[in-house]
Amino acid sequence: MQKDDILHQPEEVTNNCSLREQQENFSVAFLLQIINGTEDPILVKDRQHRWVLINDAFCNFLRRSREELIGKLDYDLLPKAEADVMWEQDELVLMTGIANENEESFTNNQGQTRFISTKKCLFEDDAGNKFVIASIRDVTQYKQVEADLRQSKQLLQLVIDNIPQGIFWKDRNSVYLGCNQNFLRDTSIDSVETLLGLNDYDLPWQKGEADWYRKCDRQVMASGTAELHIIEPLQKPDGKQHWIDTNKIPLRDVQGNVVGILGTYEDITERQQTEKALRQSETKFQKLSANVPGMLYQFMLHPDGSFSFPYVNSGSYEIYELTPEEIQADASLIIAIVHADEREEFVNSIAVSGQTLQPWQWQGRIVLPDGKFKWIQGVSRPELQADGSIIWDGLVIDITPRKQIEEALQQAYAELEKRVEERTKQLAQSNEVLQTEIKERQQAEAQLLEKEQFLRSVYDGSEHCIFVVDILEDGDVCYTGWNPSTERATKLSNINVIGKKPEDVHGAVEGAAVRQRFIKCLTAGTPITQESCLTFEGQKTWWLTTINPLKDSEGKIYRLVGTTLNITERIRAETQIKQQAEDLETALQELQRTQLQLVQSEKMSGLGQLVAGIAHEINNPVSFIYGNLAHANDYIQDLVRLLQLYQQHYPQPLTEIQELAAEIEVEFLIEDLLKLFNSMKVGAKRIQEIVLSLRNFSRMDEAEMKEVNIYEGIDSALMILEHRIRATSDRPAIQVIKEYNELPLVECYAGQLNQVFMNILTNAIDALEESTVQNPRLLVKPQIHICTQLLKPNQVVIRIADNGAGILEEVKQRLFDPFFSTKPIGKGTGMGLSISYQIISQKHGGTLECVSQPGNGAEFVITIPLRQG
């Protein structure tokens, strides 16, 4: 007998025996005593699938009384789909006699869906009547726990896979139990399942390293509490040796027993190389600074007015008789050691240099701890830092010998002039003492000659470069000569420069600059000190030169005496240090930019996987609902036709039926039910379209470059953004105008290109919303215009334009810079357009341009090749 036959038979009709007779065949009291004592629900069905016996636990499970259940069929109490499944299972037991056990869903009278584990077996009485005995166990809670465990495990693995370090864990025998994706990449293992059950000897590294890893594992598990932190080399599958920073800790079970180890590691190869390069650079700089005469230093003035010396070389002891450590510990010692008469001038010169950011130059006296005086000269260049502090990098040299020479020269010339003048007056006043005067003059000349010989010996024997320049009657200048130290430094002999003008010695350009320094000293009438660049034998050299004017008895400057120091090595060292600092800053910025781009790429990749997974999970139940709506609609149509036939052939039904028809408004119900099914069908179709858009946008199965229809990507992005395109309380709906020209399939990275479309469309919507907020009475309807075009022979152009407020020129110039954003904090990261630019230019060999003027909207033009390569 088929199930449809049973459903349409009166209750009192059966194929074998009546329900009452079957009940009498059981010792009811005895059976109920047994089965009611059982905690699991028990149900007995006869050959016609009627419920003939149930226990108290089953009544409690369905929350119905026994009178409501006895004699019922599955179709009387369950939804048709569930009843169909149970009917087929019961028939299988009745026909084959084979017991079965299934897990299935069950809906109680309160509409709650429960999961049950049902065991069914065949029972046959002495009369040959067959029955199905079903024992039921509610496993809904276990199902929920299993689902939660699976979800927690998947979430935990996802979190571990997104940690930048490599992670792995082993059992007590050092057999791998799991890892994250970074560990798989480093070992070239294709999946976690392949790794399970392997040990270090099975992985692609040498036996010595595997022995070392095993030893470390045993040490961690033996300690039970200690954390092992080591830096060690690792031979990766790429054949190159890397350095990794590894941490290992013991794993414990719930009882606290050590059951394995957990290891994390980080590749620090680049950091090791950078530290090594910095150490080599610092050693080279220390050697260089130790060979520079004088003291190299770095002086810092902080925004709060305090000051310090971040760097001082060993020359500090030669100048100040103070060690670098003493100066760095107490910077005020440098000011305290300056002569009291010149201390205020010293402090003011630093303040003026800090205010104007002009080079600082100062020469004066210092008082050493033993009370002796020393002349020093300092030069440095200030540089304003980002935090408001100012740093001077400079040099201090001892100019005491030079000052002594200058003072001796000035004193000798002054004494000579004074004696000559006195002798001349005495000769004019009295001829009688002429002979005496002549003798005295001869004596004075002898003394002068002696002094000149002394000065000459100092002049010729000085290690500093000294030169003399005479002032001619017409105001011109020429060299009188220079000492041997200058000859050695310039490779030019004294004879070849005597009587020569600066242009004759140094050339037209450099000679003119030298002449200007001489004129400046003449004009000022005081000593001047300057740095200059001069070329000798084709080599550019830097000099620190001090020019002192000599005056005659009338105060007229007739000669210039200069001393100079070769500071070429110091200038080169300063230039090299500055270049190294700039290179390190550039490298740091590039590293930060690359790291953020990698993080952004990982985020987009994870988002694509999540979107694709959600789309897949939603698609199955929606397809089931959409497919069954048509059948449900047909069933409803059949029931409506049946009801209409009843109304036609029985126009005067019972009063109870008429009252119920009036209560439920049967005519309106029939009409509205059909509309309801049409709405459900439209809604399901809408969900299918959204799911398709999500799958097209994520493109998780198209990570490689392939030929795709780019219109699918644009339309998918528009579908996802449709909730933002619709009208809001603040603005009307955004009109999207599509001007699609016929395009062939385009070879590209579909997922990344979809990301570009999403970024540009999102920015366009933001711009239109911002324009509406700034001008709520704007009469122009917000629009987004999308146009495509094929340019021969191999170019595809996509234009996305809006009619918003446009972009300012200064903003447009930085539009594609990383981290640049005009949006409020928390709304924009400044990475969307930068990453889009790199996707188009680097990944696809194309261009991304912005055409905009304030007040005329903005248009983004994407140009990519139709075919790559």
C-alpha cells in the first residue's frame, strides 16, 4: 500500500486488523510500565505507519498528550518534507527488516527545529503483523557544540595564518601537530595535512639542524616552565641562508602535564645585515674622526632651552683637556671654560645662529683647568629638526700658535715703525747727534733684522698655511708670497705666486671669489674667517681661512696676512654622514610603505576569501528556496482551484464554514497569497543577483591573469554599493549612467581590477555626498558616468566621472601618494588610490589619471593593455 492510499483511507479501514485489535494484542499495562521507565523517547508504528504506541518521554519530547498522538500519521504532525523522509525510512525497515540509525531534523509544535538521532528496527508479532520500533535521542545540543567547535577551530586557524611570524606546535616526540601558512611557505610544504605526522628529520634541512631542533625541544619540555629564546641560521628551500629569532615554550593539557611545545619564529635576516652595515659604518666614521685635527662635535639645542652634546670625538681632550664623556655628562662645562670677558659674546653668537640658521663662527680664548689661556676657533652649521630642536655639526681647532705668530708680527712691525719714526725726528732736530743716531739706527736695523729672521723662521717653520697679500696704490691686491706649508698643500711654489693677482693663481672664477674675500676684509677693517673651495691640480679642496689686516701708523691697511687650514676631509665626512642619514631615512620610509601595502593586500585577500565563502554559503539555501517557490505556487494554485470548485458545487456550505470563510476573508486571502508568492520570488531573485555580484567581485578563483569580461566587475561593484546609491534623507538617489561600448575579453588580474573599480566608485559616492552636505540646495542631480572604449591596437580605456565639487590642484598633485587623504580621521586610510595606482601601473602596465577642476566634478581615466606581454 502506498502512502497516498493510506492518507485517503478512513481511520476505521485497515489492510490487516483494526487499531483496537492491535492494541489489545499487546499487554498494554506491562508494555507501558517498561517503556515509560525509559528516558529516551520511544515510538511504535504499524504497517500503515500509524503511531500505535508511545511512551511518556516521547510525549514530553513533542509536548503533546498521548490522546493527540495515538493513531496519527507523520503527515498529521510534521511538515511534508520531513514526513516524506520518515516514510521512506520506515518502508525500508518494513520491507528489508534491516535496522537503521539516522540523524535528522524534527520540528515540534512550537515551530522549533531539533536534531534527533533515531534508531529503527522491525518487530513482528505472532500474528505476522509488522511494526517499526523507533528509539529517539535529542542531539541538538551536541550538534550545536560540534558546529561551535568547527567554527572556533576555523577562526583560530585563520588568526594564526594571519600572524606575520611563523608558528608551529609538536607533541612530546617532536612530531608536528600543526602550523600556520608562514611555516608552510618556509618549508615548501603544500598543506597542514601533509605536515601532520612528520618530524624535523622529514623536513628539507640538514641532519645537524634537525638534531639541534630536537635538542632544543627536549630542553623546553624537560624544564616545563622555561621559555627558550635563540637566534640561529636557517637554510631555506630557496638555497639562501637566513637568520631567524625563535621562541619555544612547553604546551600543557588541562591537568597541567607537558604534552608538547609551541614555537614561534621571525626572519631577521635583513635586520642582521642592517645592524652589521651600521656597525661597519660607525667604525669607519670613528677612524675618520680620530684623524681629523681638532674636535668634531654635534651640539643640540632643545625646544625647552636646554642643550647637550650628542657626539664628541676624542679631540676634545686635545682642545679642552676634557674627555668626550665629561662633556656629554655636563654640557655647561664648555661655556664655563670660555674666558669671562668673551663668554657673553660666545653665548650670543650661538643664539643668533639658532635664530637665523646661519653658519656659526667664533674665535676666542678659553681658560684651561691649570689657568693657562688658549685661543680656539669654532665653525658649524645649524639644522632645524622636526621636533623643533636645532643641531650644529662642527669643528673646533686650536689657533693659539697662529695667534702668537700674528701678535708677534704685528708687534714687530709696530715696534719697527715706532723706532724709525723716533730716529727720523731725532735726526731732523739735531745734526750734532747724527753719528749717534746712525749708530743707533744701525743697531735698530740689526735688531729688526734679528726679529725678521725670527719671524721668518716662525713663518717658514709653521705647520699651518700662511700667505701674505699686499695692497697696491691703486687698491688692487697681489700675493707677496706664502710659506713652505702652503707650497706643500697647494703644490705651487712661493716664487710662482709672488706679485701674482688672485685670478692669475686660482683662475677667473675662484680668483674672483678670493678677491671678494680680500675686499671684504679691507672694507670691514677687522679679521674675517670663511670656508672656501679651491682647486689645485684638478682636485677640489676645502679650506678654513682667517684673514688679518695690517695697518700702518696712519691706520691705513697696507697688507693682509692670512692663515688657512685644509678641512677637506671634514667636509667629506660631514657630506658622507648626511648622505648616509638620508639613505637610511629613505630606506625606512620605503620599508614602512611596503609593509603597509603588504598588510593592505593581505586584508583584501582575506576579504575576498570571506566574501566568496559567504556568497557560496548563501547561494545554496537561496537556490533551494527559489527552486521550491515554483512548486509551492503550483500547489497553492491547485488548492485554490479545488476551493473554487467546492464554492461552485456547494454554494451553501455549513454555517461554521461560512463563518470561518468570512473571518479569514477567503477571497482576499486567495488574491493576496498569489501576490505574496510573487514578492517572495522577486526577493529570492534579488538575493541570487547579490550573491552573483559578490562572487564576481571577490574573484577568488581568478588570482592569476586571465581573460575576463570587465563589465561583470563594474556591475558587481555597483550592485554591492547599491545601498549607498539609493536616495537618503540628505540627498536624492545617485544616477548611474553606463556608456558601455562593445569590448572583447580583457587579459587582467580580475580580483585586483575589481578592487580598483570599488575604490574609485566609493570615492565618487563620497564626493557626491560631501557636495550635497556643503550645498544642500544643489539643483543638479548627482550622477556617476561610466564609459568604456577600445583604442587600437591594444588599449582599453575605462572612464569613471562624477559631477561633484571637483578636486583642488594641490590635492590632485598628491592624490596617488601613500597615506594622503582629505577624509576625516577614521574614515579614510589614504591607501585606496595609492594601491589602485600600483595595481594599474605595475600589475597591468597601464596608467591611472585624474582629470578635475574645482566645481566641475572629477574623472578617473584607467588605461590598460587588452593583452599583456
